[in-house]
Amino acid sequence: MRVLILGYKSVVDQAIDGLDFSRTTVTEMRKYPRVSRHASDRARMLPCGDPSDVEAVLAALARADAAPAEFDVVWGIDEFTVVPAAAVAAALGRPAHLSLDVSLRFRDKELQKRAVRAAGLPAARTAVVARPEDLAAVPARELPWPQVVKPMAGAGAADTHRADTREELESRLALLLASAAAQGPFLVEEYVEGRELHLDGCVREGRLTAFGASRYLQNLLDIRTGGVTGSYTLDSGRHPELYAEASRFALSCLEALGMRDGIFHMEVFEGPHGLVFSECAARGGGGMITEAFEGRYGVNLLTEQGRAVAGLPAGEPTLDERVFGQLSVRAPAGIALAVPSTEELLGRPGVLDGRVEIQAGEPLPAMANTAHRGGIALLAAEDEEAVAARMRELQHWFNDSVVVKVDV
């Protein structure tokens, strides 16, 4: 099997390194000087300005005299390359891991929710807006208040806002059009009540081969008001009915979206009448979600993605009785004067892995989405309450340990 990969991530490269296929990776220019050292007879690296740019990828292949027949399948490793990979595959006349229509459903939130609703599954009602006057065409009976406005293909809750009134929604949309117009048009959807969960796993030939449900400490939208970004795995023995419902729901959503082989990270709300679909990505979760999944179920989802792309057999889950949590630790905004070390982070109770990602002297933004963080950590404990307590304690310790100068 010969795979053309768009984009380079060290965690993906390490996860698939032992799999039996050859690969050509079209990698970002800023990464190429470093990653080119990892090239081998079975792992070719090609420099490219932007692996999500179809023109740039095709030019990189042409410069390398790479013929379409050299590749059995094209794979985009993250949300930004999944659609370009399908487009490049079509241009080369080769198969893609996910076809163009399926990959678009995993990127465009309107197409995604439309497909899920068409299958009779609960999902928020939506409207597409590209200018303020578009809001007038959205009847209140179709989208009750509160509402949420977000980019059509965003990630990490960036530029996602709740609005409780028409005036607030108009103000939020105006700001998005002024500051983030390139992400438009934007999606307006009804606000869904309930605790937020994420469902992760691997599907092969339309069957779940690995699956786990996790609960966020706080809903992701709460990040904008100081919420903590973290989640912990749920014990299937303690929540058998939830697991039965969640696995059926995830499989039905994946069928509606068209994924039969691959990995997924799905977010849902646990409402009074059952689960409600929020979003789904054809990749592993961010932060240390994939590490928490591997700790609990013994399956590396990134390896499973490589196996699915190459048509190799799926791995077998092995359950660890501990509960695993993953946390993106927040830091206060300002100029960092002092930060704890990674060694200090790893020495905190229950921490198995992680790193500090900020340095003294650098400006720290107000942490308003999941990409803004002071570091990440993987934790474990004997039950859900204990791991959640350790995660909150770690957040308090980190926040108190970071000293900042606040500009006034």
C-alpha cells in the first residue's frame, strides 16, 4: 500500500511508523527542514507551502515528478486537509480515504447537521448568514432564543458565541464579519441545553471496533467565561444505559455522514430526552483526548486511522480499570513573569503525562478557545469523581503558579 499524506504531525507520524505501508508526506515549509531528516525509502517528504492548498500540493507533486500511479490512496490527516485530500485524489484520479462529499460533511457544519437531521436524528436547527440583513430571514419560531453563531468550518470553539437577544446576535455577527470574514459565511443555530459529552472511536466496515464516551468538565462554550477545558472517560460498567445509547447514536450519525472506515471525535449534548448531535470530526480529539482514550482502552486512534487508510486489520481494545482525564490548563492573561516547569507539572498528583507550553516573558492572551492554553496534562484515578477532583486541583495550582504582569 502506497499512501499520499497531506500535512505532517509528529504524533501521527510516530503512530503510523510501524505500519506496513509506504508513504509520501506533503509537509508545510516551516516544518520541512526538521521533518526531512525523518525521510527514508518508505517515508518520502515533499516541501509544500500549504498542504491544505490543492494548487500547492499538486505543484509539489509535479516538482517531484510524482506520477498519480505511485499512490493507492490519498489521506488528509486533520480537519484542514481532509477536503483538500479528496480534491487532490480526484485531480490525480486516485481514491481518497474519504470521498469529497463525505469529507465536506465532516467539515461544513451546515452540511453535517443537515445530513444528521435528514436521518431523523436530533440536532440543532440552523441558518446560514453571510451579512447582517440575512438575520431578518430567520423566523424566531424556527430558531428560538438563545442562539449560537459560529464559523461554518471552525475548530476549538474559536469565534463561537452565544447570543440571548436579536441585538446581541447582530452585534456578534458584525464583529465576526469585521474580524473573521474569511471564515464566513457563518452558522446560526439554536442553543442546546444539556451536559456536553464527546464520543470517540474507530469504525470499520460500518461497525464500531473501539468506542468510548467522555464527559467534559464544563461545556466548551463556557471557555469564553472562564470555563476549564478538560474531560474524563466514563465507566461503561457504571453507565451501561448511556454507553448503549451513545454507541447506537454515534453509529447512526456516522452512517448519516457516510463514514464506514476511520476514526471520529463526536460532540453531543446529554439532554432531558436523550442525546443531541453537536459536531463530528474525522480525526482524533484535541488536547490529550487520544492519549486518554489509549490509556483507558489500549487503542491508539491515530494508529487506527493509519490502519483504516491502508486497509489493515483493526486493533483490539484492552480495558484499563482506571478512569483517565485530560486537561488543557488555563493561565491568566498578561505578560508572563514566572511559569511552572513541565517537571513540576508532571509531579502533581495523578499526572501521567503532559507539558507546559508557555514561557516567562511571553504575552498570554485571554484564553477564549481550546487553542489558547498554558499546557496540557493526562491524569488517571480510581473513579470519575477522583480524576475530576485532580483535574480541578491541577488547574488551581497552575493558575496560582503563573505570575503575570497585567497591562493597564
